Amino acid sequence: MRVGVVTFPGSLDDRDAARAVRLAGGEPVALWHADADLHGVDAVVLPGGFSYGDYLRCGAIARFAPVMERIVTAAEAGMPVLGICNGFQILCEAGLLPGALIRNSSRTFVCRDQRLRIDSVDTPWTSGYSPGAEIVVPIKNGEGGYVADRETLDELEAEGRVVARYLVDNPNGSYRDIAGVRNRRGNVVGLMPHPEHAVDPLTGPSVDGLVFFTSLLAAVVAA
Amino acid sequence: MPRRARVVVDVMLKPEILDPQGQAVAAALPKLGFGGVVEVRQGKRFELTLDGEVTEDQLAQIRRIAETLLANPVIEDFAVRLEEPA
């Protein structure tokens, strides 16, 4: 089970993502932004950070990286892809997920442990959670406000494509408390909070995030 | 010196999208003693310099550049205009 973790210039969380894959029992494979192939991986994680310095818009330059062309093609063919934080922004810019992420309504960078509810377990990344599961994972972003037009939001809700919602306190002004969404097929998931930072009791607020990675392994083995 | 033309692309958040940066600027104005401004929206301006006269084809291409890269049509509107030479 090989899981690619992409490093763009400015990525920060690629090592933690690779470690989460390893702790879940998978083999992380480092992918470079300039790679023109995916080295036979079964799934891909786009990690958090500030790819290309967040120039222009978060994710706007990264979406045109050579490796992204391959990822878009593979995602459209059903390969599981998880975008975390900056990775979520890249997936939205690439058009693999609807909506966009804008500057936090609070105008401040938010870094804290965040309670979430998992609202969609129909994805390879969340199938190990029970529906409605509440988890606590870190969140850290300055531009994490999820926005989309009303029609798109209604469609996401009607089709059960909101993967996770903020509980207690919405950290960034995201419409309808949306913390993560999936594509129609379910293989592509974007999430603003960081499950890869909650995989080890030594360094995280919980180990709730590990389920994203164990779910993936179970899903790919079953496929 | 070869003749050059400048095309300006203005990118603004759509009216329905919250603009926290514009709000922060608006909130600063009264503190600085400037009154009468009820709203500020912050956008981006791109200046594209081209060789020679700008053709309709080039303007069409710049509109494609704007919708592909300079603006995210999900949250932003853009306007393309030819800047008159000084």
C-alpha cells in the first residue's frame, strides 16, 4: 500500500503526513511537485503549508505543478486523494472540489485544537469513523474560510458531501461550519483541519486523526 | 524604442464574498480621523505589458489568462482594459 505525499516548494506538513501513513501501516512515497509521474502510488495526500509562498492565491500556482496534472487525471479515474489545509486549497483551485477558501473572518491566523463532527463516512478517508463521530484535531490557518454559492452549498448538503463540520466554535467563518467536503464519487476529500497532527499521544491532542489513514488502508486493500 | 502597450486586469472578490481585509481597512479609517467611508473592498490589479499594438486576439487571450490564473471565478470577478498611452 503506497501513499504518495507531495512536497511543493513551501509545503510544511509533508513529513507529518508521511509519518501518519507509516503509523497507519502504509508505505509513504515522497512525490516532488515537478514529478511527471506518480511512481505507482495507490493514493495521494496533498499536505499543508504555503506552497509557492501562497503567491496570487493559496494553491493557485501549485495547481499547475506537473505532478498535479497526473493527480487530477488519477483522481478523475477514482484514485483516493486527500488535501489537508493548503492541500484542500489546491484541490479547490484545481476544480477537483467545489468552492474556495478565503481569509478567516476573524482576520487572524487561528492555531488551536478543534472539535469536529464527521458527517460523511462514504469516502475511503473516513470509512473507519461512525457517522456523526466527534473528533479533536489541530487547526492552523489564516485562509480557511470555506465559501461557495448557495446553490453549491445546498447541493453539497443534499448529496451528503460535507465530510466534516466545526463544532462549538467556527474558527474561520466557513459557510455552514464546513471543515471538509468531498467530490461526488467520494474519492477526493479536502479538509482544513489537520488529522495528520493527531496520530500520536506524544505530540497531538488525540489520536483521532489516525482513522483517516487507517480508513484509507482498509479501503484500498478491500478494492 | 519599440512601442509597447499595457493591459490592466482588475480582480475583485464577488460582492457576496466576505472581504475581511477590506473590513480591516474600513475599520482603521475612523481611528485615523477619516470620516464618511461606509465600505472598503480590496482587490488586485495586474499590469500586463505587450509588444506593439494590442489586437482583439490578444485581448481575448488576456481574458483567458485572467480566468485561468489571475482570478478564481468561483469567488472573484475580473475586468480587462487597455491602458491609454500617457
